[in-house]
Amino acid sequence: GQQVMQIPQYQHVQEGEDFTTYCNSSTTLSNIQWYKQRPGGHPVFLIQLVKSGEVKKQKRLTFQFGEAKKNSSLHITATQTTDVGTYFCAGPNSGYSTLTFGKGTMLLVSP
Amino acid sequence: DARVTQTPRHKVTEMGQEVTMRCQPILGHNTVFWYRQTMMQGLELLAYFRNRAPLDDSGMPKDRFSAEMPDATLATLKIQPSEPRDSAVYFCASAFPGQGYTEAFFGQGTRLTVV
């Protein structure tokens, strides 16, 4: 079945440093979604990428979808303590019937 | 403010007891997911429904877990009998897949502890 892998599992940075998490799928994806889960909270949708090579920005967050539509990345510039949480990528299966989530990257930011 | 509502938020129960978790999806969403989250396994898909019909429950231990959607406003996940290894956070999410996939909206989860 479809597998979605994320690296790293965990990263601890100092406030102001950059952060990147990578997502790889075992199959070609029609689109990829990114979610953020704050400690003790629930996953919240951030963005969806659809086109090959697509790049989208949300303030300090930059999302990229690979040319082959099998990988994606999330880059945060100049992290802040509010960025703390776990970032998940998710891809639908071929029939658009379900979402498979990666295991997430937990980000800890020290002031 | 449309949201997915889950009850209860927290549940502590003894091993062997029945546990029922409820979810009210966002009105109009025709797809409902149940996920289980643990530190070790991350977010695991247990079951999902489309237009109230179960499409895939291969992620659920069939002998003790059951998921139903008696009407469009209620989805339930039941564990009977519960075991300590079932301790986790259970999330319900709903979506309305259009052309391409739209976002899934998660409830706040039910934190289950089985002692």
C-alpha cells in the first residue's frame, strides 16, 4: 500500500534558525497536504499542493512539491517559538478515498 | 464556525470495559475518518466512511473495534473489550473531496486511557 515517509522525526533549533522537513511517497501523488499539530492539539490543515514543481509561501513557511510529485518539503525561515509542534504531510490514495499521513516531524524551538 | 465535534474529550476506563467514542462531522461533509495517534505509530487510519458507507476498516482490530455511522451527523467508534494497548488519542476527521482532495478537518480528539 501507499507509504508516506517524513524526515527528520525530530528537530530542536534555536529561535531564529531555519528548519526543513521532507516528505517522500512510495507512489506518485495527485496532491500533497501539510498539517500542523500543536502540543496537546489536533492536526490543522496548512496547505495543499497540486502541480508538479509547485512552490507556495505562507509568510515564513515555504512549501514545495517535487517535479515527480513523489516528494515535498516544508521550510520555515527564522523559526519562532510559535512554530513549535509536529508537522505532517499527507497524500490521498489513487481513488481519492483516504489520506495517508507521514509520521510527522516534531519541531522544538528554544528561545 | 464549522467544526468537527468529538465526545468525550477524555476517557479513563478499566480493562475489559466497553468504550464508545462519538463524532459529529461538519455538516455537508460526506467523508469521515477515524485515526488513532500514539507516539510510536503516529497517525494510523482505523476506518473511513463515504456517504455513511464504510469503505475501509482494514486498520481496525476486527475482534474488538467497530465503527458505524448511523446517520449523517454521527459517527461512532466502539471498543469492546478495551485493553491497555488501546490507550491513545482517537481523532475523527471529516472532508468533502471534490476534484482533487480537499482538506480534512480534525476534531479535538478523545484521549483514551485503559488501566
